[in-house]
Amino acid sequence: MESVVEKIVSLCRKGVEAGGGGKSDEINSRLLEASASKTVKLRWNGQTDENIEDLCHLLASNQRLQTLCIFQVIAFGTDTGGQLMAHLLTGNPRLKTLDLTSIKPTPGCVDALCRALEIPSATLESLSIGETDSYINGPIFQRLARMLSVNTSVKHFCVRHNFRQDDEAEHRTTSSYPDPPKPRSNDYNITGDQQMELKDWMELEQRRHMESEAEQACSSLADMLRHNSTLKSLSISVYLGEGAPEILIKALEDNPSLEELHIQNILSWGQAGLVKLIKALTPSPPNPSKLQLKVLHLDQNVGRDPLGSTILTSADLPSAEVLAQMILHNQTLETLLIAHGYSEEDWESVIVPAIAYNSTLHLPEDYEVLSESSNSFGMGATYSRVRGCRRLLHMAGDFQCWSKYPSAGARWMVKTSNRSYVLSFEDYST
């Protein structure tokens, strides 16, 4: 039986093939059938503003709609699309999640959404905004930060960049702006060396401009964190400037309400920035840690870092000893995910033993409860590292384990003489 979402997708694709009319009785009747779903995911390209307007009005009339995810529907990122989504937000108080991570919104689109979310009666709880650029648009991010400074309903905020296939050549230069024009010698009567110097200068100016945009965005985010006491989860996968780690850590220290931090572009933070973050999570007895996070994800699984590399090594991460000290003494973290880059020896001899002594990972013995519990330590590890950790833990005490999803990863239930806890391994090599 065709699902509601499949009906929308197939219907809209037919509309595109027919020229984007979208006005027939068949289209309206089938969209009305879809207007009772709690979750709607739109996955198509090329719809006209006229089609989107019809769809938004129908979705606004669906008082059961709770989650709306829009994938690669370019028109939703336009000024008109933003106004229609703003109408949807104000007209549907049950809508709790809006995911726009796969489209690049215009400033007008973002402004319309922000005005709708600045209304005291706003009820949206989770907002995800996308960028197709390695470097965030400063003014857009400033507008989002101002909105979050006054909004009290949004609990989860995510800003990330995406890469479309047709943007591949653009991102080889790590730039969100067009390549500088290539001067020709006969236009300027300059030598080849002078031409290269001019090109280098233009690229340097371009880089400075992007760095300025990133710094503006970082400053806005830090100000928002200092003023927002309702945000619980923050996810970032965009470059925010060279000084971002220190600025954001200080802002996070002033925001005790934030519980989850997801950094998905850790290469742009640099090893020094990550060390500062880990040390901020490490208590100095008798003083508690400066950050009171419950969930920390450090990964490099979205797009590219500004230098164009995606391969993590131990040189990109805090030392295993620094990480182990935090794990040993931190009493607030319940879930920690770190992209793999440590050696097998680091995992076996330094990190895993520290996990075994972290009391916040104590769990009941019922596996059904464990399978749904958030109290877990996740590490991006290959299967060879998983087996190595298993051998180490087996030598440490009584050991039992279950593999819930053997094809995608493994969840190990570990029992020692004094406690039970879970290690959740995910294989990022596949």
C-alpha cells in the first residue's frame, strides 16, 4: 500500500513532468489524503512557487502535523518559500520539528522564519537549517542568533552545510563565493608572474572576507548562548573562524541549561581547540567541570573541513591521556561519541579502561532497557578495534555481550564484578 509520503512524492513528480501545473482535481484530492499525516518528508526538485503555495496551505490545515522535513526542494529556500513556511508555523501550533538542512535558504527566507518564531506563542521545538557552503553566511547566522535569543520554544538547533553534486567544483576551492576572475595578460599588459600575484591577492581577499563572515557568525552564536536559557541541544557543522573554539567554550560555560553539543566538523576546531573543550569538561576537584553537558559528539562526518581533508588521525584529536582524564572524572556526561582517529593501542590501554571507571555509565542489567538507554559511550571504531576492546574487557572481569545490529555496528553489554555498562560501537569505515 502506498504511504502518505509516497503519494506526495509521486504526485509532485507527476506535476513536474506535466510542467508544474499542480491545479487539477486529482492533485488536490490526493494532497488532501496526505493532509492527515503526523510526519511529512518532501523529496523532489523543480516545483514552482504556485505548487508550493498549494501544498503549504494544505499542510497548514493539517492540525496533526508534527514533523516536516524538506529535502532538496529549492523553492522552499526562496523568499516566497520562507513566507509560506512562516505561515505554516504560525498556523499550526502542533508542528514541533522543521528540518531544512538540505536546502540553502535566502536571507529573506530566514528572516520570514525568524519573524514567525519570535512570536511569543511560537511552539516549534526543533529547527535545522542547512548551508551548501563550507563557510556560513554571517548575516543569515546573525539573524538566526537574534531570533534564538528571544525564542523560548526551540530546544534543538542545528546548522550544517551540505554538498550538492553540482557544487563539487566550487567546494574544491573551499569557497562559498565565485572564483575570482582570471586576468589575461593582453587585458592588463602584465607578465605571467604579475598575473599569478594578482590572482593570489584576489584569493587572499576572498579568504579574508569569508573569515570575517565566520567570525560574525561565531560572535552571534556566542551572544545567543549567553542569553538563551531554554536551548537544550546545539549541533554545528560549519566553519566559524579560527577563534571559534575559545569563544564558544566561554559562552557554553555561561549556559548551564545546554545539555547536548554536537560538533561535526572537528577538523576546523583543530587539536588545540578540542583540547580546550575536553579540559573544560574535566573537573578540578573540589570544583566541578566548567561545562555540564550530558551528551557530546565530536565527529567529522559532514562535508569537508576548510582545508579539504576528511581523514582523521591522532594528530587532529586530543591525546588519549587527556580524553581519559576527562572520562575518569566527569560525572555529568552520559553519552560521548568521538570519531575514530585513535590507534588501537590508545583504545585498549588508555580510553576503554577509563570508561570502565566512569560511574555515570552505570546501567540496569535488563538488556531491553539498555537497548533504549541514552547512557552509552559511542566510539567510531573499526571491527578490529571492537574485538580488541572486547579482549581487554574480558580479561578485566566477567564478560557478556550481545550484538544488536551486527551488520551496521555492535552494542556490547559489559558486566564486571561491580557494575554493568554499555559500549556502543559504530563502524564508520563502511
